[in-house]
Amino acid sequence: MSQFSLPDLLAAVSVALPLFAIGVASPGPATLAIMNISMRSGRAQGLAFGLGVCSGSLFWGTLAALGLAAVLAANVKLMMALKVSGGLYFLWLAFKLLRAAWQGARITATNTPTSSAPVAHTQSEHVQTYKHCIRQYFSGVALHLLNPKAMFVWMAVIAIGLTKMQNPNPQTAIGVTLVCWSLSVAVFVSYALLFSTETAIAVYRNLARWIDGFCGVAFVIAGVVILFTV
């Protein structure tokens, strides 16, 4: 029985990681959502959403490494359920963004992370912040789990990595998943930190409707793509 092999892991990562990096760095629904939430609601909620996206990504990556994603992709009924659920969820998010753009966004990032003036928070405010972060985390998880394209990206990444292994096995494939996933964590956390600065929030305050409108249109396109082309 084949076991974990460091040479195989390094060979697989050498081709899988660049492919995965292109997908992570390319602007997509997850990136736009992290940017929007970080500017509108602050660093804590932006990080929570980003970590939720990363959790969903790890789920798909693990399934791809174990060969279970291919089984799911081959099941017509399950894929149809995933496509319909994902497409409708993306369109719901688009509706909320477009409604915010129409009505005028309410910015909740009242205390930016780089502010020099200390701000006192009551216990109830901390509880509310915690609840908002939990909600954002699971929203991030849902965004990635309901996006079939995320599953197909992981399947492609693992497949190309397997071609470089002399003895392909799930243990080494899981290693490839963890290396690539670590990159996604670094990228998405960086986005949340970058777009929750005072400068980014100030830009959002001035252009909130335009930014929300742009993100809303992007999510409409993503939802339609999931429903009819994935």
C-alpha cells in the first residue's frame, strides 16, 4: 500500500500550487465578498467571512484528494441540487447587494483597526460583534460550498498534482491540498486586512453605492453562470 512520499509531494506541489495560485488570486465572488464585507463591516467580520471561505475550500480540497469530489460530480441529481442551490444563493446575495446600492449602504465599521483613539465597548456590543462574526463565518462557508466551480478547481489541481507522483496515494494528495489551502488562507486573510484599513473604508464611504452595485452585478453573473453553464 502506497504511503506518504515527500518527493512526490514536492513534485506535485510544483505544478499544482501555481495553478491554484492563479485561481485564488483571480477576482471572483469570494474575493469580492471579502473586500465588500471588510470595507462595510470592518476587519473582524471580514476575517470571519474569509476564514469561512477557507473552511469551505478545505472541504472541497479534501474531497478532491480522496476522490469523493469526482463521485459527486458524476452524480447528476446531486450536481443539479448543488447547481440550483448555489445559483439561487448567489442571486440572493446579489439582490441584497443591489438593494443596498439602491437604498444607500449602512456602514457598520465604526471603529477602524488603525484608529489611534481608543474606543470603549460594552459587553453587549462585544456579544453583537461576536454574533455578526459567526454569521459572516457561516456565510463564507456557504458561499464556497455552494459554488460548484470551487469543487472543479480543486479536482483539476489534485489531478495535475497526481500526474507528477510516482506512487499516487490519498496521503500525499491530502498534503497537496494542505499546501494549496495554506496559500488560500494567506491570500484571503490578506484581502480582509487590506480592505479593512481606514483608507479602504474611507473609499467605501464615498463610493458605497457604486461598489455594492458592481459586486451585486458580479454576483448576478456568477449565479446565472452556476445555474446554466457549470
